[in-house]
Amino acid sequence: MGTFGRALLLILVVVVLGGLIFVITWDIPPPTREIEVVIPDERLPK
């Protein structure tokens, strides 16, 4: 069971490192939708 455990641990480390590298290098596009919020006059300082 020792060899199987080491192989499983190695696969887990490779998957985690691969996912980490993917997230670090992923070029996420910024949001392009415009958001407009109406604030009532009562909430603004005088």
C-alpha cells in the first residue's frame, strides 16, 4: 500500500500545482457591463 499511497499523493500534488499555475496565468477579462445606481437625496450628506 506504500507505493499506491505515494503515487496517489504525487498525482494529487501534480493536479494541485497544475490548477494553481492555470489560475495564475489565466487572463480573466474585466467586466464590461455598466452599472448605474440611483441614490436618493435623503442618503446624501448636506
